Amino acid sequence: MLEWFSRLADFLIVEQLGLSRDDRLGGALHFFVEDTSKIFVLLVVMIYLIALARASLRVERVRDYLAGRNRYLGYGLGSAFGAITPFCSCSSIPLFLGFTSAGIPIGITMSFLLTSPLINEVAIVLLAGLLGWKFTLVYVVVGMSVGMLGGLFLDSIRAERLLQAFARKAFDNASAPAAVDNIIENSGQNDSLTLSARHRFAMDELTDILSRVWKWVFIGVGVGAALHGFVPEGWIEQHLGDGQWWSVPAAVALGIPLYANATGVIPVMESLITQGLPVGTTLAFCMSTVAASFPEFILLKQVMQWRLLAILFVLLLVSFTLVGWLFNGLSGLGFL
Amino acid sequence: MKTIQVLGSGCTKCRKTAESIERIAEQLGVEVTVTKEADPQLMMQHGVMTTPAVVIDGRLQHSGSIPHRDEIERWLQS
């Protein structure tokens, strides 16, 4: 079904403009048309369908479900809910406080918050559409593992000691607030959503997500197309291949301050992989760009002390580097 | 006179929420004061976990999205 987009690009670029796919400009334009058309169609269809299915999943319910769970099960559940719950990163702080004041351990909350930006419907749709289901599966497993192990680590160093005083106090005096649950009852946002309420939620999600990501699609595909058409064949493989161990930490260090979301990064990844950048390096770069950004760290400062922020930063740096090396090693051995 | 607080970290959605409440209040001729609050402790007090959230006369009415026009009209006219 996805060849259809390649044929559309053939029609526009080769037949209408008379360019060849083999020359630079033709190759880059073909890549651009094929990928942008494919991404937008996939996004519109999938975001709508996924939103329809999960319209009744709210963070308040996740909190009630997670509170008082077994700790070790909690990391897995926190990470899994982080992956599937509709949640915008601008709500990180209230969500953090909501979980914390319900007595949920910081590690489990962080499992949720670390996994959430890494794995979301947009990232999954793009990865599956551009890089295939096998890569997508690997990405999901790795993303959830980083979330779970990161959470486990933060609890093992008792990260709650390094919260800001008021957040620490909320954690110590934990009791679940009921205010939001009440309004949810009143406004009909409970379990039994009607189909029209679900449709309304899905349309809201669709317009909200598309209005945030459309420009990233063009930027990401544009950079990907430029790499595709204008970086000489073999250059990346030769200079950034898996022979150079330092390329992984360098990719991660470059990725963390870089602010982009998954939508912009994945088309670049597609282009880099076909150009011969090792899978592990690419994965590490993508995850570090998506998982952490400076604006978000500055937000987290409201609830965390500098020391905890620094620990979090190093934690991400180390875990993505390990992910990169691991997958470069596995693909070198022929597993991927 | 209704006192309306829009809780949120200052993202675009929070700004849009405050703007649309002010606009609709003006159209309906309802007197309101709308303030934007970014204090995380206030959000915690109201049990808000997703923003933007809307608090009217101290009572939480909505959270997690830009409210629809019909909802805002209902709050203002009640």
C-alpha cells in the first residue's frame, strides 16, 4: 500500500518535471514528495483512530491505578502508561506533583515521564511507515527499558530527597486529591463515552497534534532529502561508521540540547540509515533528541533541585550511549 | 462578577484558553476577571494534573484541553 506514495512522487517528479531519480535534485525532490505525502496521510488516519480508541484514558485514572501498586510492577506499568496515555509535555509539572502527592514513588513517576516523549503515536506511526515494524519494535522495547531502569535507578538513590521542599512535603504527606475526579463525573468524561464524544476528542487531538508537528515534518524531511541528495554516497559510512566508538556519545551529546520532536527526527533517521549510519548511533541520536530538551529541564527545575536535574541529565546521556553501543554491536554481529 | 483562573505553565494552549474565555464573556456581556496562574503549588491544591485547567470562583471546572465554546458559555451563564 505504501508504494502508492512512491508512485505519486514518480508521477510528479519524473513525469511532470522531467527529472531523473538518479540525479541529485531529482533524488532529493523524490524523497521529499514521497515522505511528506506518506507521513501526512499516515498521521491523519492513525492519530484519529488511536485517539478514538483511548479517549477515556485519563492521567487521573492512571494515577489511581498506579497508587499503592507493587514497586517493581510499578516501573513497568508507569512506563507502559507513559507510552499509551495522551499527554502533552507542558503538563509535566502538574502531573509530576499529582503523582507525587498521591504517594507514587518518584521512580515510577519518572518511568512515566521518561517513556512518554519517547514513545507516542506519532513516533510509532512514523517509524513503522518509514523504517519498518522490526525497527519499531526494537525502538519500543528500548524506550520502555530506558524508562523502567531510569525509574528504578532514581528510587535506588532515593531521588525524593532532591526534590524542592514543597514537592518533598507533598510526597511525605501523600493523600490522593479527589477534586479532578469530581469534575470528570460532571462533564461526562467518564468510562462510558458516547461515540460522538469520542469523535470530538479524536478531532481535537488530530488538530492539536497536526498543528504542532506539521512544520517538523517539512523540516525533518527537508533535512533528510538534502542528506539523501547531496551528501556523497559512502561519506557517512566512512566517517561515522561503527568503527568509530566515539560517534555514539557524540551523537547523544549533540541530540540532548537539540530541540526537536519525534516527527522531525524520524525522517532524518530514515535518510541517515539508508546512507549507512549504524543503527545504534541513529537510535541513540533520535532518542536523545526526543527525550530531553532544555526547555523541559528548566520546567522541571520548579520541582527538582539542581543536583537531581544533573543526575537526570547524566542518566540520559549514559543510557542512550549504552543503547547505541549495544545496537551497533548487535547489528555488527548480524542480529539486526 | 466571576473570578476565573486559568492554570498552566504558560504554554500556547493556556493563553488561548484565557483569550477565548475573555472574548466569549465580552460577547455575552458577562463581567469576568481572568488571570493566568503558573504556580505549580496552586495546581496541586486543586488536584490539577493536566493543563490548561479552569477554576471559576475557586471551583475547578475543567482540565487538560482548550475548552469548547459551548462549555465556556455554560460556565459563564450558570
